[in-house]
Amino acid sequence: EIVMTQSPPTLSVSPGGRVTLSCRASQSVSSSLAWYQQKPGQPPRLLIYGASTRTAGVPARFSGGGSGTEFTLTISGLQSEDFAVYFCQQYNSWPVFGPGTKVEIK
Amino acid sequence: QLRLQESGPGLVKPSETLSLTCTVSGYSIGSGYYWGWVRQSAGKGPEWIGSCYHAGNSYYNLALQSRAVLSIDTSKNQFSLKLSFVTAADTAVYYCARSRSSDNTLWWFDPWGQGTLVTVSS
């Protein structure tokens, strides 16, 4: 089974700032990588699939990159609604999620 | 607009069977897509349980495949999960979600239901 890791576990950022979250797969998943945002008491919300394709309605300040085993999610100009937990998920084989990165207000 | 809603008991006794149903509105599940279940324990990342198709194909997380059964009822526009011999480790929020894919890939999940907390306790 592919293992997904995310770093760091927590990021403290000021509103308006820029943050880059990292996701690593234990073996290559090509570009079969999705990113989700989750707020307390809510289900995960899909942001990006195919490593870099934003789903409908996701603001352009969210951008995804990478392929193979190393992936990033960058949020530019952080807004109050962006403080949440972010999960990556590979789907090159049976779906596996990462443990998440919490983006909190500094 | 596609919506999914989970339903089922919030409390299950150890060694018994957890049964949940997902009701889909805004789309006929017999028209396509796989439909899946994902669970999330407190403070952890989500865990895929399995995904099913209206034609009868079902695929499961290897760690759960001996205990999980997915089924689909197109007449009710619902799909269901049964997880047998539950223990406290199965306590989690259970979500249903549409499973989406592109050429030669398996699934990402969008949208998700609101989730239902299932506690395993005597």
C-alpha cells in the first residue's frame, strides 16, 4: 500500500500571506493526486485533482503542483476562510489519504 | 445539484454489524459513476472503505474487505455499507461520496455527504 505523508503538521500564517503545503507518496503516483480542504464539523471539500487542476468554484489563489512522489499546494493571499486542515489523497492505486496539515492563524 | 446524505444508527455494539445508507439526490446513480464510503476517526486523515457501481462491481480497502459489503439500490437512488464484527477502532465519522476518475485512474471524491458519527460501544 502507498503511504502518504504531509508536512508540516501545522503551519501558522498571517492573513494575506502565502503558504506552501507538502505531500509525499512512498512510491510514484504519477499525477493522480487530489487536495481537499476540511473545516471543523464539515466534510472534506475537493480543491484540486490531477495534481494541478482546480475543481469548479475553487479560487485561483489555490494552486497545486508536482508529480511522481512530491506534491505541493500553494495558497496565495490567505483569507480568513482558508484557515482549515488540508489533506492530500493519491488515486493511482487504491485511494489513500495523508494525515493532513493544519493551517492556523498566526 | 448533486447531494448525498448518510443515515443509520449512531451507536453500535462491539461485534455487531454497522449499517449505513446514503441517499443521493440530484442525480440518478444508475446513470454512472462509482459511489463510495470514506471514514474519518477523530484527528486523523480520512480512510477509504470502498466504492461500488450500479452494475454490481464493488472494490474495497484491503484492510476492511473481509468485513465490509457495499450494495446499491437504483430504484431508491441509494447505496449502503455494512461493516461486520465492529470494534472500538471502527468509531468514526462515516461519509458517503461520489467517486470520480479520469482515464486509467482510480477515484477522488466529490462531493461528500455531511457525514454521520458512528460510535462502537456497549
